Amino acid sequence: MKHRKYRILSILLLACLALQVVIPGAWAEAAPEGWETLAPAETAAPEEGTDPAAAPEGPTDALEVTEEPTAPPQEETEPEATEEPTEAPEPTEPEPTEPDPLEGYTFPDNWAREPLMFAVRNGILQGRGDYNLDPTGRTTRAEMAAMLVRLLGAKEQGDLSPYRDLDPAAWYNRELSAAVSLGIFNGVSATQMAPMRSITRQEAFTVLARAFGLYPQNRRAYTRFRDGEKVQPYARDAVSALAEVGCVTGYDTGYLKPRDPISRQEVAALFYKLLDQICDDPQELPETGFVLYRGTEPLPQGYRLEGSLVLGAGLSGSQTVTGIQVTDRLILRCATGAELTLEAVSAGEVSVASCLTATGEGTFPRLVSAGSGAEVALDAVRLEVFGPGVFSGDYETASVHCSGAVLSGEVDRLTATAAGATVEVRGQAGEVLLPMERTRLTGSGYAGSVVVQGRHCVVELAYGELVDQVDWGLEGLQVQVTGTASISANSPKAVLTAKFTNFTAGYGCTDGARTCQVVWFLNGKLLGGSSSFTLREGATATCTKTFDRAQRPEQDPVFTVVLTCGGETVRAQYTVKVDRERWDYETALETVQGVNIEAEVLRRTPLYGDRSMSYILQYLPQGTALTHLYYSQDPGAPGQVRLADGTVGWVNWDDYLVSRTDYTQGEDYSTATKEGFVNQKGYSSPTGYLLWISLKTQRVNIFQGSKGNWKLIRSRPCSTGTNLTPTVTGVFSVIYKTYRWRFSDTIDGQYIDDYYRVYHITGFWGGQAFHSRPYRSSDESLLDGTMGTPSSHGCVRMYDEDCSYIYDEIPYDTTVVVF
């Protein structure tokens, strides 16, 4: 159009120039002021970069020019008076183009590219300075609040004064204030907002769903994820709602990872998947999709959307929405205090997401209140209340999932699903169902019937009929376990009885009883299986457990009885004491071990019946296994041995080989075991003292008392005979005492008559006795300090103070047991 106008003007000017021959100066007189004259051969072209169709129209619009040949010159005539032409405008500058919002940013070449571009293009994400989007960085709570406020176009400010951890000069204050005002964000406590703390995935899902008033049709949709049970209760509705609209899909592995931090690119992806378009101009509203409108102008009358429409915080004050049709959700996320009137509006669902007033005509299939403090006068087939408010419409069914809801209209069936909630009815209700515990039903209205299923509910509302369907289950049930107080080796059986009292036989019981399951545990491990149990007042359940006497329990057994009924459990514990001293005492004969020194016949040899080898009992083939008992070290003397069948005899010392294995043990027996051993063995002593030399533990145990009633008074380490020269076993008595023994020896080929000495000798059999460790005769220095392992020629070496005690305190004839 612009080119055509300039072409017409050029033709007109050329024609006028041609007439200058007949009418001199005519053009100059007729030209409007301010117009530039053009040479006949030139045309005015549009400036570069401008839209030709947008050029201003000149005065030639009133002239009609054809392309017919120019008429021949005519006689000069007086020109007719014409209207003064208007002044032509100056040529226009090109209209400025809007800057590219993506300019300066760098976007990754992966799945996050489009979501990030969407977030930047719509002013949601601005980067962390110097165009750095930091897509993989963790999102803070302040950043999440800022993104939601920018997304919704919110301007109003809330009160941040209760939160003491906010920096007044920080960048986030304005947007965080707006998020609090919208009811999107709360503090982590009454005084803490934690703005710079990373926000988790489930927290991000919660505030996003709260911002858009999204609540689920299926409140267990979160369980579709493999780790859905890890979603905390407060976030389950949000996760379910976002999963239903396809916004939250989880990872490829099927996991949601709800408690992990969420990255900035993941937040951008949430917005990108949820919203198909964001509009600030009502004329740009599309016909399909999930659309966010954040403009301030009213919606066009008769607008139709195949999808969901969110009316953002740009709409404030009093607004009338007329004739729009939304096939899915109409979400009212308008400014706080807005007053909306819906006239001839249809929607599959209306969701009130902020504190506003909504009135209108018609009945909607589903009305959801997700904001706090809304006043809604809309009729619906089904009402779902997730935020406190006043609802004065009429509803076929109403489900209240929070406390603080007021219903002043009429509802056929009302259900309160939040435990501990208060629901006020000012209108009329056909039936009210209270399935949760501690629900308070109040108000000035009336209910035809109230069905109470939850425990401890309070009904203050007037009603026609009250139906008590409270299943008290196991509430208040008491369990008392009695039984065996302690166990020991000789009394290893524990018998326990659990008695159940304070049972309430109410709804769900038959003949005052209900069927349950009872199981017993021992130290946390299942003891047997589950069994059916009829629970009634005073019922009892019994458990019996017999322990192995050979394996004393290391800890006192803890028995737990668990009664389960309808998802409820009652449990009680009972601890049986292990009488460890008694157990050790009773198992002493099984616990105490002697020392059997192994040996092997080197060649076929006779087994003699006496030490003097005067007669042969039998011949022993090479390899015969023996137990070595004694060797005197006298030249030519045989060694005493025992065969596997118990036969004891004497074998030439050179004809068998003695093992060098250490048969002792480092751990000593308990006092109870020692006393149990000597008492159960029936040892007696005429002096009131009894000595037991334990070859296994290398201890000398001294008892005081009498037969069957010996008490340990002293236990000291010793060193008995080696495997070659073992201390002889048996029952002996103290037969002599002497202060000192001198011993000769050959050292480096030199015979030394008085090489070493021992002191405080108390003899109990032949040359075997208690005495000190050996000292060199030359300087009284310790020759061999070994203690606690066999090292002697058969005697029992002890520390000086211990052998001195026996020497001084233990009387002659005192019984000495070597085992």
C-alpha cells in the first residue's frame, strides 16, 4: 500500500511539471507547505527496515489517477476552488523491535534446553548474575518463591516480620513477600524462613501445586513411583495431582527421589511440562492447552479453551468473567481480595487457589477450594475442600480435607476426612460422615443424620439421627505378661502368659469378642508363627521356650508379645533373667576340662604293667595313639601312658613321641564354675581348705569350707609341668614343707652343683610340690620368670607371695586336686 501511494504521488507531480509550460508557477503555488519537490525522474522509496504497509497515508488518497495517456494541453482556465490540502507527515522512523529475552544466555544441548528457554522467555528464570543460568545448581527456597511469583505476575506484599533469618537488603525480599501473601510459601518454623536452604523435590512439588490449586482425583497416585512411600504425608496430594496432569513423571528408573534437592533446570522443566502457554494479553489467548493468563485486562466474552485456564494474580479488585468455556479446569489464582463473578461460565472443574470471593450462576461438576480464606458462592455436584473458607453453594457431595471449613448452603452428603478437624455447618446437610478421629462437627445448621466412625469425635450440630459406628479396635487395651522369673542350666524352661484387659467390645465385635493375630518374639526374632487369637476381656496367650543347657544365653532373653487387629497393634515385653552364676555352677562338670597330652608309638613296643617293667600287658604297634601321663626323668625309666580304651601302663621312653601342642586356655573359669566343679565332684578335705590345680587354665584355686559347700577364697596363676614332664593328675594332700631346694645343672659342659634354688616348698606327691620360680644361686637373680604356661619339671611354680601363702596358711593333710 505504501509503495502504491508513493507511485501515485510521483505520477501526479510529473503531470504537473508538464503543465508548467501552460501555467507557469502553478506547482509552486499549489504545493502544500513543507512538502519537498521531486525531480520528474525520481520516486520516493520506503525507508529500509520498515513495513511498507504501515506508512502514513498522504493527501493523494482523495485523488484518482489512471494510467491513460496524458490529455493534450488545453486553454488556461481559472482553477476551481479546492479544500486546502492537509500537511503531509514527516517520513516515519522504523518501529523499534522488542529485545530478544534469550540474548546473552547459553543453553545446554540436552533435555533441559527447551524448558530453560521457556523459563527465560517468560521472565521466570533470570540467572545468577552475568547471564549464568546455573541449570544443574540446587534451587534455594528463595529462588523457588521468586520463580513462582514471576510466573503468576503477583505484585502484592505479605508480612515477613515474623521471620528472623531474612536479610532486609537481600534480593529476594520483595518476591518472597509476594509468595507469602499468596499463601504459596510458609516458613520452616514460626520464626525461620530458611531462604537460602536448598528446596527438595517434594517441597517444590508442594508449592507448585499450591500455587495452581492442583489437587488430585486419586489421592494415592503418588504410589505409581517405585519409591512413592518415601513421599512425606504433607506432599502426597501435591505429587499425586502433578502426576495426574503429567507434570511430574519421575526418573527413567521409575523412582521419584522426593527428598533429594531439585535443580534449577528441573524446576524449569516442571513449568514447561505444566504450562502450554503464558499470556499477558487477552487477545493472545489460545484455543487449546494448559494456559496461564497473568494480564490485568478482563477476558474476552465468549472465550473458549480446550484445556485448563489459570487466572493469575494480575486480576484484582472486582471482576466479571462472562461466557467463557473451559473444558477442563478453571483455576482462580487471582490477587488476594479479588471479587470474581462468573456469568454463563462453564468448566469441568473450578479450583479456587487464593483468598478471594467467587460468585456465579450454574452448577459445576467439581469445585475445589485450595486457597485459604476464600468465600465461594458457587454450586457444584462435588465439592472438595483443601483450604479453610466459607462455602455457600449447594452440593450433592462435599469432602472436607482440612479444618476451618464453613458450609452455609445445602449439601446432600458431607464427609470430613481430616483427623482433628473442625467443620462448621450453617446450612442443611442430609448426611454427615465422620470417619476420622477427633473430628469436631459444629454450627448453627442441621443434619438429617450423623454417622460417627472415628474415635473421640464431638458432635455439636443439631441432627435428626446419630449413628454410632465407632470401631474402638485395640484402643485402651492393656497387656500384662507374667511368667518364669529366671532360668538356669537345670531349669532352662521359660513359660510366659500375656493377659489382655480393658478391652472395649464395640462396633465390629461378635459376642463381645474379635478375632486377632498374636505372635511372640525372642530378642527381636520371630518365635514360632502367627496364630489366630480370640480377643475378649481377660483373654490370655501363652508362650513356652526351653533353652539349651550347653549354650548359656549371653544376655537376658527379652520376650515380646504382639497382638494385631485391623491394622492396630498392641505389644508388651517381658525379660527373663539368666541366673549366670547358677548356670555356670550347674554346668561346671561339662565346662571344666582336663589336659590330655597326645603321644604316638614310634615302633612296635611292649606296654608294661608296672613302672619296674616286670610284666607285659600287650604289644603296641607303630602309630598307636597314646595319652602321656608322667615321666620321672630318671635314666632308663619308662613313661606312664593311657590307651584309647582307658588302659594305663608303662612304655619305654625312647619308643614313643610326645606332642608339643599347647593344651592350655587363656580364659579362666568363673567363680561359680570353679565352686560347682569341686562341689559336684564331691571333694573333701579334713582341714577346711581345698586346693585345685587347673592344668587347663594354669591356676591354683584355693577353697574354704566343707564337702559340697566349698567357696573360692583365692585364685592365682601358676606354671605346671611341660608336656614331657607333666604334673601328675589325681587327688593328693599336703605331706611336707621345706623352705629351700638346691638344684645342680651342667652349663656349657661344666657341672655346677648349686646352680639354682626354689623357695617355700609345699609337697603333695613325691617330688611334686608348690614352690617359687627358680633363682640363680650365685646372685639370687630370677632364672626363669615364666608364669601362666607349663614350664616346670612337674612341680607347680608360683609367684613368691602366692607360694609363701600356701606354705604359711595351708595346713598339712589339706586335699590337693590336680586336674
